[in-house]
Amino acid sequence: MSTVLLEDRRIVIDGRPQLLLCGEVHYFRLTRADWADRLDRLRECGGDTVATYVPWLWHELPDGSIDLTGRTHEQRDLAGFLDLAHQRGLRAVVRPGPFIMAEVKNEGIPYRVYEQHPHLLPTTWDGAPISTRTVDYLAPEFLAAADAWYAQVMPVIADRLAGRGGPVVAVQLDNEIGMLSWVTNSPDLTDGLCADLARWAVDRYGKDGATQRVGADPTDPRAWATALRTPAEQQSLALHDDLGRYMRDRYRRYVAALRDSAERHGVRGVPMLVNVHGTGGGRGRTFPVGISQLFESYRGQPQLTSGSDYYLGDLTVTNVADLYVSNAFLAATHGPDQPLTCLEFEAGNGDYGEDLTVLYPPEATELKTRLCVAQGNRLLNLYLFAGGHNPPLAEPVGDGNDRIAFTGERHGFAAPVDPEGRLNSTYDAARRALHAVRGVADLLADGDEEHDGLALGFVPDHYLTEYAHPASTARTAQVSELERFRGMGSRDVLARALLLGGFSFPAVNLQSPPPADAPPVIALASAPTLGADVQRRLVDHLRAGGRLLLHGPLPERDHDGTPCTLLADTLGVTADGWMEGGLHYFPSVVGRDWAAGPAEVRVGYAQLLAGAGEPLLVEVGSGRPCAMEVAVGTGRALIIAADYPCHLGFWRAALDRLGVRRRLRHDADEPGLVLTSTVDRAGQRLLHLLNVAPSAIEFGLRHRDRPLLSGRRLRIPARTGLMLPADVRVGTATLVETSCELLSRSDHEVLLRPTQAEDVAVFATDRKVRADRGEVHVDGATVTVTIRSADHAPLRVAFV
């Protein structure tokens, strides 16, 4: 029997931090005869855990009974599948809904739930019916139906928990909560929800305050519901703000109800998971919308954590910062015990429609894997790992194919293992990635990313934009403005420049009190809308001697439209004009002092500033400053109110001005290198080097101004990465540094993978060292192994 705990942002199994390398295999889409093959494929790929949805729609029969043991169909034998996974040496993560999505009809909810309770399908803006098969999550009838489903499925899972000697190490509650309403801009506005929101608003603002913000009396149900469904323009910003905040609380209560149901029906002693949606179109710019919706559902909840859904396609200079920032923003909403996990880690070739409109290169999986583990993801679930076939519904519904899903008979066309069990090119890439991670899994499972003394500011309320009434011009303008400036900055330049400029950094949730170990420098992509609470925290940060890089327009109002200039007033700077690029005007800027460059630089916009700060950038046409340096007591701020391009030298100089020093430095001229490092509690380190550029990059590397590898230059081919160990114990010896990757180690030997035309491995030891090839040079207690390898075959070094 095993104990599974979330501690110190780690997954601790039987007292030892561990990584869970998962693959999603849907037993219900495979014949029993294929189960063992797919599970073996997962093990061969380097996985140690299988994940699966459990579709309520499939397991509930026409007579209302539930089959989870295969008495009516072998593909309903959840118990048998989990038992087989256990026999094959795999752990399991189970995802029993009630919603599962996965292209299953009704998102996995049985048809009879809608037929018996048609009012569960919500109305939305202007009283219109909602366009998706979502439900009012807190409707008593739905909670009762979901509890009845849990009463059947959870005991089957509970019998197979790790604490009872089984394979199950985690259980996911529901799936992508709130996603359907967001992507269709269709908030649930049933009568019951409107009445509940009235109680929430009165508790928060009082009766008069609620009336003023929504424009209707909360004790008049009909008038109140009408005002919510068709907002008056005067109340629009306040109403949308309250609607989003209320939905966060509603999702929190829904997750709490599901957890209570799961525990009542026996699932206790393993972590619970809530997955966060939001990527789309190969980008992560909207992923924080999902965080904003759900962070109150998991934040600070014991033995529960979030899991990301990452669908980013390829990883290039375009979107590498998306992935990095998504991980950082998610971590910023976690408590001290909650680790990062990824419950849907895109692993296939991207041909989801079988139309060949896209094929992702195989190396994308490897690059994304390497970056996620470097940032502390303790669980990665390759989704979808194996395809299958959609069986017919137990009872025909006359919808054209009468199968459980709308993808036809075959499902998972793009997966590394296709529906017929054939491997595509992404299988080998996934195997390379997982085996590379497995060689240093103990260092990653107990390691934390090291940072450079700055944090990217995260404002969840900047992403409280999932709803906008179509007729509200004020709300439409606010959402457009926030989408332009928030998060990663205008044109994503702020985050991209930090990451490709060689910095590694966490995020800090600016709507929560700062952690004790908060970095001294905050970089924030600002917008005209910024909450008073956040402005006040930034003011306190500056007055306490902190430093701030503010990129974007000066904040001037709160989210409900109330004027708020706390931050600008403290900075002593005001907005004094706006220059926007267009058909007849092309704003350009020139730098002053440390920001001076060889030529003027065109920008998309420039907000002109007035105040006592030192000008840094001047808009050419007007001759007015659009960037300033300002002292606030012992604190200091750089205000860059223009979308300055991603000139890495400029942004490095800005951070240098604020006292940020990169601990890892390279001298490559080409952009595309991402550098970070992790260190475990014993001081063992991994250097994570990724090249997301389309060409090879050669460079020298320094750590805290000390040349690494005796100044030898490294070459990383296009679209590959390295994890180089440093100060890693090998028995009584220490692997001080090497240009090889670590494949395995024991007390007496180490297996290394060469990566360069000439590699070195430096050991500190008083034992005799033998290498199966190459040259061994001994200098006192320092032993250097040098190898020249064309095929990069593994190198075995033994200690005798």
C-alpha cells in the first residue's frame, strides 16, 4: 500500500518526491484484447502512469443501471482496465467527470439527464437558450444526478486506490469547468442562478449597493434577472465585473460539492485534481482566462491542485513564452503544497480533423516536455496517447451515427498510437522526451526552478473577460483593451523579451499578499484598467524599496469603471496624449541615457507622459517622453508606455537598470535560446538549455560569471534541448559538470549521453575512474573524461 501526498509543491509517494509520466488511454474506445498492447506501448514510451476518462454516458444503461465491470460490454469494464494497468506495473489517474468532453456527446452527460430536467440547459444573454450542452452546475437536480453517478463509480475507484494497494494515485473532479460558457460568450443565467447571484451581491454590497451596480432591485426576481440578462449600458462594467466574480465563487462551490461526494463514496487519501482550460490556436494568450475562472476552486485547498490543458502545437519563438508564462501564472495561484501538473499535454501530430491542414513536427513534444519539467511540473499526461474507436450508444438516439462521440467510428487520429495501434512519428519523440526525463527524474521530482530576482506580475482580474454582452459598447471596449495590453504585454513583447533575453522568473499574483520570498523586481504589463487593490500593492512595493518595470499605459480606472489613479499619482506621472500608428501616422521613438540606440524605432503606440521622471524614450513627432524612470522613496520604477519592439539588448538594459542580474549568460548572437536551471534540496543542479530557433546555435555559457565547462563552447541543433547535470552525487563521487546528459546512475557508475562533437565530464572523487571509451585525466581529486563521438552512443563511467 502507498501513501500519496502533495507537499511543498511536490507529489510525494511513500515519502519520496516522484514524477508521474502519464499517457491517456481510453479503455472504452478499445477492445479488451487491445488494452495490454496500449499499456505496454505506454511503458515502452517511458510512461509509468495511465490516465483515462470514465464516460457516464457510456456506463449508464437505458434502464438506469450502471455497468462498470463489463457485464454488458467488455469496453465498460473500468475495474478490469485498472486492474490490468496495475498488473502491467502502471499507476493510474482516473477522470470520472461528470463532464469529460473528449469529443463525447453531451460532454459525457447521459441524454436522460436533459430529458428529465430540461431546465438544466441554461438561458443566457437576453433570455436566449444556451448553444452548448452545459448545465447549471449547482442546480439541485444536477448535483443529485452527479452524486448518484459518483455513488456508483467512486467505490470502484476507491477499491483501487494506492492506499489500498491499487494503482490509482489521483482523481480528477469534472473537466474544464466553465469552458463551454466562456468560449460561446454565454453565461449561465437561469432563474436559480440569478436568484443566487442576488443573495451573493447583497452579502457583498448590501441591498442598495447591489441595486446600484446591477440596475435592479435584488428582491424583485423578475426585474433582477432581466437586468442581468440584458445589462443597461450605465451598469455594464460593474455588472460584468460582478458576474465574473460570482462565477468564480460558484465554480468553487461546485468543486467543493463534487469533492464532498467523492469522499463520501470512498475516494480519500489521494490528491484531487481540477483541470484548467484556455489555450487555443497554438497560443496560450487566453490560458489565464481559465486560471481566472477556476483559481478560487483550488487555491489553498488541501490535497487538491490544478492541472493545465496545453494545446500549443509547435514550440517556437512565437509561443515559447506562452508556455513559460502559463506555467508561471498557474503556479502563482497555488498554495505552498500545490504542485504544477499538466492533465492534457498535447502529444500528437495535430491532424485532428484528418484534413492535413497541420502537422506538428515531432520535436515539439520533446521541447514542451523539457520546458514543463524545468518549471516544476510533477505530472505530465500525454493527451491523447492512444486512439481508438467509438462504440455505439446502448440506445440509439437518431443523431446520424448513434455512437458515443461525434468524431465518427475512429477517434484519436493524431495520437502517437493511432486507433489501429500503429505508431506515428510523434511516438519516438515522446519516447525520447520521457526517457530523457526519466534519467534525471529524482532530480526533477525534488527540484525547483531557480530565478533571477524578478517576477512577472499576474492580475487574474485582467482575464475576467469571458463574458461581454453583445450590445454593450463599454464592455466590448474594455475587453479589447485588456486583451491588447495584459499578461505578456503588447504584442507579447514583455514576456518574450524576458525569456529569450536569458532571464528565468516566476509570476506573482498581485491580487494576493506577496509571499515572503517575493523577488525585489516586478515586471507588469499594465493596462488602463487595473484594480485599486493591485495599484495599492504596487505602491506599497515601491515605498518598501521595491522596483517596478511597468510596460503599457498608465492605469486610470478600476474594473467596474471607477476612476483610480493611485499608482500614477504615487509615481508623479500623468498621461498627456496618445499617439497611435495608423494609415497616416507612424510613431517612432528615440532613446535617452542608457536607452539610447543607434536609430529611432517605430512603435505601434506611444502614450505621452508628463511628470518629474527622467525621460527614457521620446516620441519623435511630438518630442514628448513616452518612457520615464521615476524614484519613489528608495524604490524605483521604469515606465515604458510604448510597445517597444523585442530588442533583447534594450530589455536586458532595462532590467539591469533595476538591478536584475542573469545567473546564466550566453554569448550567442541569434535569438532562440531559453536558459534556466533547477536545484534540489541537496544542491544537485540541472541546467536546462532549449533552442526553439529554426537553426543551430553555438555559444559559450557562464553561471554567475564563472565560465562553465572550462569555457568550452556548446552547440545545440535547431529545435532541441539539453539537461546538463552539475554537482550531482554518484555514490561517493560528484559529477561536477558535463556537456553530456545523464541517462542513469548508481553508487558505482554513471551512464551519460554525449551531445557535442567533443564532450567532457568532470568528477570530484578519490576513487579510480574507468570509462568504456575516451580519455581519462586525473588531477588530484579531479577526474576529467573527454570523449569524441560521432554517434553520441552512451558513455559508461565506473568508479572502482
